[in-house]
Amino acid sequence: MRYISTRGGIEPVAFREALMMGLARDGGLILPERYPDVSGRLAAWRGLSYAELAFEIMRLYATDIPEAELRRMVGEAYATFDHPEVTPVRKVGDLYILELFHGPTLAFKDVALQMLGRLFEYQLEAEGGELNIVAATSGDTGSAAIHGVRGRKRQRIFVMHPAGKVSPVQEMQMTSVTDDNVFNLAVSGTFDDCQDIVKTLFRDLAFRDAHRLGAVNSINWARVMAQVTYYFYAAFRVQEATGCATVNFTVPTGNFGDIFAGYVAVRMGLPVSKLLLATNENDILARFFQSGEYALGKVHQSLSPSMDIQIASNFERYLYHRSGDDAALLTQWMETFAKDGKLTIPHNDALFEGGRGDTAMTLAAIKDTYERHGYLLDPHTAVGVSVAQTRRDTNIPMICLATAHPAKFPDAIAAATGQAGLATHPSIEALRDKPRRCAPIPASAQHVADYLRCHVHY
Ligand SMILES: *Cc1c(COP(=O)(O)O)cnc(C)c1O
């Protein structure tokens, strides 16, 4: 399998090069040249364990990694999860909840980032050298990336979060990791500022090459690849439970990475009739799928901070396909959007639907699901559930992605239910007395570049 850029400016590369490149060198996003059609293998894949299924899917994309190595990494990555099914599906009322939070940091990002740290280490051991990972986080990517990379050979990680704008538990999960190869930066700005700094550093090709920058944000194709697995896994489980041939998914969305993995699963031949994209008040993507207009708004702080995003970096991947895989047209669209903050594309993709779950709906979904079913939703998952409840097509089972464990967001749970202390998890309690390490920094790529230069020793 070879990989191209949405902007059309790189020669096709193999998986391992795409992995290390992160953001394409022409500023675009990396995509496989084609999606393998697996519709003929679905019956055979149904009986596989999560790790076996992940291996079958990733070997189609990571074709330049020896299969024994890939199998080893997949096995190790998913052994860190505390559930034998890795991503189990639970029936809660009329909905199926796909629990993606059984990894070390209790958010779905562990599914990809436990894999990514191992893929980087494999590649660096093979070719030598070191990698400096630069990441922006709205909360969960940072801790998942840090836990994927901590203590690993030949890698350092610099994680920027918007100061004071991530939840206290998220902040604690990041800053309590004091391994020598982990650096936390609290940026005085928004998540979009942090993400912009990452992109600026990657576009500075001289700096990028001098310090061998690596990306763990979902701009890295390997993350999307790893997330494809659970769409297949969940669809199989729900098809078995219901006898239905097709399923729907609701995906709480920020950067469009998770739902793009669902789109890839569909392109590979998984029978899905709808991907319902759920946003909080930062509803640029929900509006796009309702009206075809992609128009920038202001960032609002919400109860679901990992979705407080206006510029969704993975959306470029989707728009590339909407352009008819036309890199010149896509580049023109992205330039229009950068200039005007707005882009209109006639809406004609029946696979997607968009919906917005505001704060009141989120709180009501948490309270109602707890009172009626004794099940606690984290606020991100609750955004999805609240949107799913407004438009359920009762003939087709709806699978809602549960993207984080409720114990990561105890304040939202307490606000919704009126009870404190309902949402706990031993791995969070264990962090409370640990030492913390974090450096404050202005929202400027120059300051972050200087900080990195001061903290690398080759
Ligand atoms: C990152 C995150 C999301 C958004 O996922 P994207 O891939 O950015 O769309 C939703 N919920 C939680 C808990 C997250 O950590």
C-alpha cells in the first residue's frame, strides 16, 4: 500500500514513511492510494478476537512491516486494556454503547496511541535516530499519547494543552507523568492555537528535519488506521445480537478523526447506513452536514472539552474525497476557507448526518440514562447519545461511541445527576498524590520551537 497527500505535492510513500511524516511535507494530509475492499472477508472476520481483527485490518495498510512484528505490536498494545474484549458493546435502553475507554487513560485515543508508540519504536530501532513528537491536545490526546510514549526508546514527547481549558483530571493524567522523555506545556490560548503551532512547526521543513518531528495527533494516518477496527468489531457484535444486516453509528466529534475512521470502514465494505456526526455548541461540522456550508465560528467552552474545536484537521481528508480525489480542487477549497473562513459545497452525501447536542441536552442525557438504566455517560458520549435520541431510525440498530470513561469528567456528572462521587476509577484516584511537571508558555510557535531546542540532547 502506498500513501499520497491530499494536496498532491508528494511522491507516493510506503506506510513506514507515512507514519514518520505525520503531516505530509506539502502541508496536506496523508491518505492511502485506495481502500482495500474487504466485503468478501466479513464472514470470516466475525469470529476473530479484537486483537486478531486489528491485525487483519492493519496488515492491509502497514504492508511494509513484517507480519510477525505487526502481530506482536498489536498484541502488546491491546493487552494494556482492562477488558478482555478491548472495546465491548453494551445495550443501554434502545441504544448500543461501544465502550472505547478501557485503555490506560480511559479515552478512545488509547486504542490508536498504544499502537502508535510501538510503531514509532519499531521504525526508529530499524533505521536509527530519534523522534521528537510535538502534539496539541484538547485533553485526551495528550494523556493517551504520553502513556503511549513514556519510557519508550528514541522518542521524546512535547504536549501542548490550552492552559486552564482541560479538565482537572485530564491535566493530572498528563502532568503526573514525569518520565525524562515527557514534556508538558500549558499554552496561554485555545486548542486551535495549540494545533496551529503544531502545523506551523511541521511546515518549517528545516526545523522539522533538524529535530526529526513526529506527529501523534490524528493528522497521523496510523491513528485513523488503528481506529477502523472497532467499527468492524462493534458492527459484528450488534449484527449477531439483532440479526440486522446493517447498523448506524453516532460519533461525538471534534477533529473528525474518529468518524473518518468510520468512513474508511464503510469504504472498505462494512455495511453501515448512517454515520451520525454529533457536536456540542462548536457545531461547524454539524452545520456542514445540514447545509453544505463550512463556516468558522468562535470556540465555545463546553462540558465536552475534547470537542471544543472549530477547525477539524481530519476534515480535509473527507473533503479530498468529496472533491472527487482532486488535489487541485481540494487545495483551492482549503485556500478559500483559509481566506474567507467559509466554504460552501452542495450537500449530497447520504452516509452522513449532523446534529448538535448542547449543554442542556448533554446534562439531560447523562441524568436520564443514569436514572433509567443505571449507566453513566461521560459528557462527550452524552453529546452523541442526546443527538442519537433525536433522530433514531428504529429499524436499524444505533451504536453510540462511548469515547471516555465518566470518571474523567466528575464535575459534569455531578452537575447532571446532582450527586458527587458517582464517577470514579481507581487509576485516577492513584494519581492524586503524585508529583506534577508542566511549563507555562505563550501561544507562539517560536516559543515552543525554542523550548524544544533547549530540551533535546542528542
Ligand atoms: C478526542 C475526543 C473526541 C473527538 O474525537 P475526534 O477524533 O477529534 O473527532 C470525542 N470524545 C473524547 C472523549 C475525545 O477524547
